[in-house]
Amino acid sequence: MLKNLLLVVVSFLAGILGAWFFTFALEKEFFPLSGDESNQHFGFQTTNIENTTPDSFENPAPHPRVDPESFIVASENSTNSVVFIKNFSGTDSRRYSVFDYFFGQGAPQQTVSTGSGVIFSADGYIITNNHVIDRAETIEVIHKKRTYKASLIGADANTDIAVLKIEAENLPAIEIGSSRNLQIGEWVLAVGNPFNLTSTVTAGIVSAKERQINIMGGEFPLESFIQTDAPINPGNSGGALVNVKGELVGINTAILSRTGSYTGYGFAVPVDIAAKIANDLIRYGEVQKAIPGLEVEEITPELADQMNLNSLDGVIVSRLIRDGAAANSGIKVNDVIIGIDGNPVSGKGSFEEALSYYYPGDKITVQFRRGNELQKSELTLQNLLGGTGVIKRTFYTSPLLGAKLEKINAIERDRYGIDAGIKITGLTRGYLNDLGLGEGFILTRINDEIANDPEEVGEFLEEYSGSLKLEGLTPGGRPFVQSYSIR
């Protein structure tokens, strides 16, 4: 009897020890603590973006020494400027409560998502991420336990930046720093307000700048992220990245994650970009994008060998826009751009970031290599319509058509080889959807007449009856011709 009892005890202890060893080995394989191979298990994730795998990321450098008092000062100067944001975006009838089993399904419940934001001005303007307020029907901002209804001033999917406005005065606006002067290895703090907790603060260093991780939406995505190892979790989206003075240097946007929680790297939109976008949205209601009239690509080792280049720095001109600024200035395809106004261009991220600070009509000097020769050219940046002035995008909005109509821009005209067209955006259920026209469809002719004015086209389609002929391009660029009989 004693032998049997002893055997049971030994077997039980052996089982416990084996289970512990298996768990330890499993954790070592899937959550490695160091080594280059540790990154292969992780992808990028923001609140609504996940599993985009980077090519490579170096391990964080050892943290430099810093006075602990600096963290206290930075926290005191920034935490009061970070808010909690609630996005109410429609209803979800698939949610159930325990009472549904007894009384049937209840009323549909509203979907709520959350994030953080940064007080940009004392009179109530707040910067956050576009993905934090995406598809919002109503938005609430909570600051110091007080709840405000917020209006959306504007959003830019190209940079994932949005601006909200609340009716309040004498708010603690954050001090704006400089992301251009931010150094790799410099200490930074990530300040967020996840889950309506009092602002949380984590510390790390700047691991890299001008990072491109290919997560942005929009027609002209601009990626030049600050990479940091300061822990940033999903609820911190739209929160502040600050230096040791408590000055804003970035807007926290994405995390390198396998599970959706922080595991090693965070990414922030540089404040110099975010502030320019916010000021444009506040002043004009639209980002004033300045375009040089060309497209570029990163220099890879393969391209460098193919083109006999001695350096991987710079970007290669891959395409020129017809009658664009670059073509008119003498720049050619395969030129290698290495600088803008004397500032070096190391890659596509730094090229796009450098251009983001300018406005249409600004003149810049582009330094480039053509073969073995160093050259430079001056060009005047254009707006999206091909001009040089500040523009405000105008839409014709029609509930009957179930869409917004707007003119195509200069890049789209060049891309599709057409002189005019009206693009369908914001498509919902309605007349145009019933005709089989999708989001992004471009109308070029209606009953053989050129489609050039959104208001004229919208009013015509709303009132027309009879034989209708539509010509255009699908979102993929395929020609489309269809006749209808409209009663």
C-alpha cells in the first residue's frame, strides 16, 4: 500500500515537472528574447491593421543614461494634454446578452471603439489617428472625467491623422517639439489614455527614423515613422510621443505585434508632419499636398547593380507626370534624387517626409545624379489639380445618387491618359449603386458629353429620364461603356 502511494506521488511530481519544462521550451520557441530570428514571428498591428510583416528590424540599442528627474518633468508637462476618445460607429445586431435566451434577441447595440488623442490648442482642437475615429457616427472626448461631444474637422488617410474639435476653453495644449531634430538613441515617452484610465506613461528610446512599414491607406500614403521601443499598446493609438522636456515629437500610431499587444516596437507619425496636416485641416478643411510631378522607388541592391550605382542612398525617378513640375524642369526617368534644398535624401521615407513640409507654389531645388554627373534643378511644386495655388476639394453630395462626386486630380488624369472625369466616392445604397457603378469609378462621358463638373453631372443624373449612356473607367482602370433605359 505504501509503495503504491509513493509511486502515485512520484508520478504526480514527474508530471508537474514535465509540464513545466514543456511550457518553458514552448515559450522559448515562440517568444524568443533576443537574436535576429525573434522578429520573424511578429507583424504590424494598429487598432484596425494587422499582420504586415517587415523586411527586417534591428534589435534595440542599449539605453543611454538619463536623469530620472527628466521623466518626471516630461510626464508632468504632457499627461494633462492627452485625452480618451470613444468612437460610436453604428449598431451590431449580433451581440447578445443572457436575457436574449429567455426573452428573445434585444435591440441592436451600438459598436464602440476607443483610443487616445492629444490637445493641440487651448480652444479645443485635438489630434488623433484617422483609424481611431474611422466610420464614427458620434465621437466623445473624455478629459479629466468630463465628457465632451466632438466634431470631426477633417481626416487624412494618407498619414493616419485626424483633427477633432470640442467646445472648451483654456485646455492644457501640449508643447510642440521638433521631430526633425530628434536623434536616434534619444529618450522618449509614450503617453496614452487607454480604456479611460488616467494617462499612462512608458519610456524607451528612438530606435530608427524614416521607417516605412506599408500600412497606410489613401491615394498618396506618406510613411516616415519614428520607431521606438517605448511600450505602446492598442489603446494608446493617437496618443503622444514626447521627448524628455515633455514636448510632442510624434503621434503614436502602430505597434510591432503578434498578438495585438506591445512586444518590441512602436511607430509614431513625426510631429512636424502631423502638425502640418492638422493646421491644413483646421485652416482649409483639406490637406494641401505639394507634388513634384514624379514618382520614385527605393534603391535596392539589385537596382543598384543593374544601374551601376555606387550607393543605395537616394531614390530613383520611375515615372514623370505629363506636363508636371519635374518634367518641365528637365528631370528624367532613372535620375537618382539625393537631396532637396540641400537636405540629403536617403530613401523613399525621407523623400516623402521632405516634400510633406511644402505647399503648392513653393520652389525647391532638387539635387540628383544622372550617370556619373551631379546635377540640380529648380521646380515649382504643384497641387493635385496641376496648379500652384491652395485648393479646397469640393464634392457634390447626393442622397438620391447615394454618393459624392468630385473632379479627378492631375495624377489620375495622367495615370489613365484622360483629360477630364468625375470620380464616385462615399458610395452607399442608391441610384449609382443600382446602376452597377462601384466606389472609385470614374465617369468620363454621359450621353457622349464630357463629364467635367461634379454639380452639373449630379443634377443631370438626379433629374434625367430616358436613354442614358455612361462611359468611364472602373477602379482598376478598365474601360466601361453601358446604356440604360431610365424611367
